[in-house]
Amino acid sequence: MSAKKIRVDLGRRSYDIVVCRNGIKRLGALIKRLRLGTDAVIITNPAIKRLYGGKVKASLASAGFNTRFEIVPDGEKAKSERHCIRLLNNISKFDNSRRRIFIIALGGGVIGDLSGFIASIYRRGIPYVQAPTTLLSQVDSAIGGKVAIDLAVGKNLAGSFYQPRLVFSDVALLKSLPRKELISGLAEVAKYGVIKSQGLFSYLEKNSNKIFKRDKNALQYIVYTCSGIKARVVEKDEYDNKNIRVILNLGHTIGHAIETAAQYKKSYSHGQAIALGMLCASFIAKELNLFKGRDHAKIKALIKKLGLPTKLMALKASDIYKAHEHDKKFIHGKNRFVLPVKIGKAIVKEGIPKALVKESIMSIYK
Ligand code: GLY
């Protein structure tokens, strides 16, 4: 399978997602066709720059672009007001009347969110390209234009919807991804299977070995399939206000509560928390007779196969419930859950009884 392309159809804000294997060489030429500008500001972190900075720069230079790297530290701390303002000032010093600047986000979700947010506010908006380097960002955060930084009181509190001009996902970059991060991304991949694709779900059941061996065909298949699903959802509900895009939040209601409760211990990655949250949602659906017990067991088995936890340890159930009640996903005081109704289909349901939510949390201690 050579490079594959998915169009995200959003009228004037439409763009392509290119899913390739070992295609960095072509990045410069692809961007050239889009006429985004003359000068690329590549936002990345030291580790990614060391691994891929040279290749990206060479590809852009051969297409005639000037390049400049802006480096942020690794991890969530890069999504801060401090780094955002620092980068805006650096970009403004680099900017002059002869240049037409655009941004390339070369990194995972943190770099994508920060870079997209900077692109959305610098000169009231300049173009940007997402070049995601983690599985999680290739299948989810690089697509759909949700960009943000964190504020002192909470994550993603300053943000906007601002679509990239290209998403360039090269699965060859996933070769250097630490196993823990690959597994974290697989939780989101499994999520797409549960909400939209029985075929993807069965593929994951049968091909986890290939994925762990970083087989490029397997990685390209899952990134391409998930990107297509996300693109179709975003097209129907770009601004997340039509009760459609919310389907992507399967597992995120309790998953976020686990992340919040675990915040200071850093004991759960995003994917691990989402996997456990998915099990809670699946349990609730089963108890409401919306979902077969047999399918609940299949989800649990897949999560295990993908190296994700099926049991919660080291956290108090009461802390998770408290974090859940403070979650922004409460609408008019009612909680809101995405619930599977079969493998490949999910619905959104509000006002799940407190006792059942608590029971679902207890179910992941067993
Ligand atoms: N990550 C969920 C969304 O983009 O809506």
C-alpha cells in the first residue's frame, strides 16, 4: 500500500490527510502545492528534532522553503501560556514583510494542540500543517481542528476550532515511539472500532502481533481507517455542537475522571485511562440491556490483548467519582455517556443514574 489520501470535506476549510510509509521526502513537495507561504516555522521538541528534524528540513529546503525550528520541552508543560507567548514573540521577530509564514506541528498531541492554537491567533490566523509523530495524534488529535493550550485551572481552557491545511501522517515515524505510547494510542484505535467499525475491531483482535512489531502495512491500515472515521465525523459536526462528534468521547467520561484522580501520581496514561473508561461505559450499556454481555467480554479481551489495563489499581473509587462529578461533560447538571450498543455502533445517553455510574467504577476493580 503506497500513500493513501483522505479528504476532509469542510467547504473552504477542506484539507487532505495523507497516510504514508516513509514519505518525509515528499512533505516539502506536498506543502508546495498548497501555496501556504515561503517560510516554515517547525514547532517540535528536542527528541523529535534529533530523530526527524534533519529529514523534514531537507525535504522543505528541496521544495524551496526557508525553515526555522522552535523548540518546546517534552510533555504537557509545553501547552502553557508561557511557551505560547514565547513562541508568538519568536515568530513575530522572524516575521518580516518579505516572508509568508506558516507553521508545521512536528510532534504528538501536545505539539499539535499548541502549534494549531498559535497558528489560529498569530496575525489572526496563519496556515498550519499537522505532522503527527505518535499513534494517538495520527488517529485523533491532529485531525479536526481542536486546538488549545492549558490554563492554570484546567487543561485545554484557551482554544479554538482551527483546521490545518494538511495532515501528514507517516507511519514510519511510529518505529521510534516508545511501546507505552504505542499502547496508549491503541486505546483510541480500539475506540474507533467499538463506535464505528466492526471490521477494524476484528482486525485488531487478529493482528495485534503485527502492530506490536510495527509492521508498516498494519500501522498504515489502522491509521488510515481511524483517520477516515474521524474525518467523516468531523465533517458532520465540525464545531462539536450537533451531538455527533461527541461519539468520539467513548470512554472519556470516566477516563478523564481517572486521569484527574491520577494527576499527581501520573500512574495512568491517557490511553490506559480511556481503556478503563471504555470498560465502564460498556458495563453501563450492558446493565441497561443496550449491549450484549458477550460483546462486553469481547471489548475486555481486546483491551487486554492490546496491552491495556482491564483493572484499576492505586486509586480510590470515591476520588474517581468526585472527579467525574466535576467534569465539564456534565450538561445542565446531567452526566453524559457514550454507550456501545453493538461492536461498531454507539449512542449518546444523558442522566445515567449515579448508582450505576458508581457500580461501573467498582466493576473495574474486580
Ligand atoms: N478528540 C475528540 C474530537 O476531536 O472531537
